[in-house]
Amino acid sequence: MRLLATALLLWGASPLPVLAATTPPPAEPENAATAPRSPFAPLPPSPTVSSDGRATFRLIAPQASTVEVRGDFPNPYHPATVSLSRDADGVWVGTSDPLGADFYSYTFYVNGTPALDPANAHFKRDAARISSTFIVPGARSAPYAVKPVPHGTVSQIWYSSPKLGGDRRTFVYTPPGYERAKRSYPVLYLLHGGMGDEDSWLGNGRVPQILDNLIAEGRVSPMIVVVPNVNASQTASPDYIQEFQPQGSFMSMDFPDSLVTDLVPFIDKTFKTRPNSANRAVAGLSMGGAHALWAAFRHGHSFDWVESMSGGYMIIPGLGLESSIPANPDIPSVYRMPTAVDPGKVFAVLPGLTPAATAKMPMFTMVVGKDDRLLAQQRDLQAVFSAKGIKADISEVPGYSHEWAFWRRELVEMLPKLFRPAK
């Protein structure tokens, strides 16, 4: 390149340039730490997990001056940073503090730039964020692992939604043996939260693994689980479709309306279901928790089994209280929402939420982590439910905030309760 640049420069200065032959300087011997690596060269294992739950991360980055790991441990609101140092072989190495048994995600930061772990084939997507993942083994995380048990099938299905004006994608889990079975199955509709999509419960929530394992252990009745995209303005997750489709307003209840009018009839027609409310459940997290209540208590007797995890009830139209704090101009208006609820309006907004209705339901559950910012909303609703005689199992779980660790845990707690005879 130096010779070519010199030729071009001389060409501009003289019509007949004469170039002297040059001998390139002898190449310096390559340092083993900076020599280009073959793409077939093995990478150091990363991460490895010790018996006490410490995760050790390794990365070959010969040109780096700093390498860090940032993850959702010990929890996403108080994440730890693991600083790596370069060892004698030129490999950056760092080890976390002991971690509890769970499913974790992390990202390398090389000179401040985020990167996936090239030695780890396991990753997940949460909205637009893609992270590497690992499991610390133990009792809590055992249901999240892939085990040598019979496996169900996850299908990608497109269905027509007249309510939302087009075809939409949903995932459907069918239990082991479904294809050959002569029987029919109950159905759980499982709804994601804000900024999520139909892949959220699969990649972050470990739904197929949890169902496979709990069914194999006999703890859960075999069931069909439908995992849709609850964003009314999106036909499918943003990693699947080419065109950009914004999530739309958190305040819209168009999807839970379409869940009852469009998706449930499609599933009952297409799969081997038991098409009645006694064999139909709806559950969701955060925004999906509010959608679950809307679908259950504004559409007659569609679901006998209802659960809301960390419910964002302030997004239910007519229930939220506008904040006196000025809106943050950096937050797009479509994502702004009330910050509290007016519990006195809940029965007008959800007319099917009555003592008579809930008395007949085998399950109506509301659960939230004690460190969740939405705890106050659940407590406000719990007070009016108690005063009005609403039958509901309402609980708070210490040690958790608004996070996937809590929603995975609660899924494992909820599934064994579904579609069981009343005690």
C-alpha cells in the first residue's frame, strides 16, 4: 500500500515518474499474544462454574487494555462488575463472587465496548438486548436445565386477528406425546411484559425446559401453552420481521381483547384442546399481568385460572392515577404511563371481578416481589378486594424485584397448581 501511495503521489507531480525499487524492512517476529489466531483454534472455556457457585470468565483479546464482565447478578438492579486481568498466556480471566442457583446473563466489555462471549454458544434476547447466559446448578435452577427427559414441541404458528387487522405470530408448546395422543389438553395463555415479545418467555423464562422437566417429574398436568406477542402493533418479534414495528402504547388493551375474540378460538380450532373455561388459564407478568386481568374480567367467563405476576395495573384504562410529577421529556409519550392506581375504580373497570365470580374460580392469584416498585399497587388492590369479599390468593415474595429470576421462579410455583381438582 505504501508503494502504491507513493506512485500515485509521484504521478500527480511528474508525467513520467521513475520509481526506485525498494526492499521492505524485515518483518518483526510476531508475539504469541498478538499473533492472528486461526478460526479453528480452540477457545478457553468460558464461563466455568465452581462448586461454590463462582463463575470464571475467560476471553482472548490481545489488543485490549481493559476487559470487564457485567451481568444480571446478583440481580439486575444491583449488577456486579467482574474485572478481568491478563494471565501469562495472554488470556483475560476474572471470577465472580459466589452466586445462588439460577439462570444468569452477562456481557463482556472490551475497552468499554459490549461483546458476547465467543466461547459460549448460549445466549438470550430480551427486547433489543442480546446477552450470553449460564446456569449455576442447584435446586432452584434444576427446572431450567435441558435434561434427558421426554421433550415437548414448540411450534411457530401464524393466526389471523381481525381485531388487530392482520396475521400474527405466536409460539405454542405441546407436551411430549401430543402428536400421537388421542386425548385433549387444557391450555395456558402466558403473556410477556412491556418491551418484550413472543420470544420473551421462551428465551428468558425457560418455558419449554420448565414444562418438560415438571411434566417428567409428574408435578404438572400435561398442557398446551400459548405464548403470544401481546404488543398490539407488532405482528412478530423484531428479530424475525424485517420492517420496524414499534411496540405501541403500554395503555392499549387491544391485545387482551383480541386474545379472547381471535386467538382463543383459533387455538381451540387448531389444537386438541378442551374448549371451556375450566380448562383454560391466563397468566402474565407486568404489562401481561394487567392484560390477564382484563381478559379474565371483561370477557365473561373465559378463564377459570388467572395469575398476575408483578402486575402493572396502572396501565389498565380508567384505573391509573396520573402523576403530579412532570413527565420526563426524554421518555417518548407512547411509553409514559400513570404511576399509581385508584383502587376504588377497579370494579367499574373490571365488571367481571365480583365476589360471586371469584368464589367459583379455582385460582385467582396476584404475586409480586417485595422489592418491586409495583408492590404498592398490589397492596392497594388487596385492600379493596378484602373489603369487597373478593377471593384471591395475594402474596409478596421477599428478595425479588421486577426481574426474570422472580418470574421464572413463580412459573415453577404456578404450573403445578393449574388444572388440578379443587381441594
